Amino acid sequence: MVPEAEDEHHDSGSGRVTPRAGDPRLVESFAIYANGTYGVINEMYVAPPFRSQGVGGRLIAAVKDLAARRGWGRIDVTAPESPAWDRTRRFHESQGFVFTGPKLKFVLNPGRTGA
């Protein structure tokens, strides 16, 4: 979900960005507690040269638009609970997200990067 000038989903004239279908960083999931399908932003990154220019807000707006078209009941985004990620968390909260707590994980392969 990083906009690039050459990306067919980024209109440099309007500044509009759209998430790519099938992008593994934005997935559709299902849960009873969500009353059906919902979106999950697994990872969102805005390259430093594009920060503080509204790019992140346009990405979130594009995801919200996609969510409405797909009939998702909600959108979740990963935001670690750590002071190092306070700016990221504040950004998402400014976009209407509510912090709901950390996620749990089970590591299948401890030697794998990112486990």
C-alpha cells in the first residue's frame, strides 16, 4: 500500500491512491464478532519522502471506500502497543480507529525472520 508514481493505482494528478486487489497487506476476513466480513490492514507503510503530505490519510480513505463497496462491517489495522509506535497509533486514531489491544501469536517456526 505504498504509493509510487509509476503505480497504475496512483493518480499523481489528483493524489488519489487505491489499494491493489489481492495485496497481502490488505485482506478480507470473516468473524462472528464482526458480524461477517471485514478488512484487515496487515501492514501500512508510507515512505519517508511522502510522510506528512496526507498520503497515509488518502490510503486509509481508499481502504474505507473499498470496505464500503465490499460491505465490510469494520476495518482492523495492526498497531503495536509500544511507545516506539505512538505516532503510528495516533495517526490511526486520528482516522477514526479505536485501539482494542494487542494481538496474540503462536510461533510455528522460531527460526523464521519476524517470528
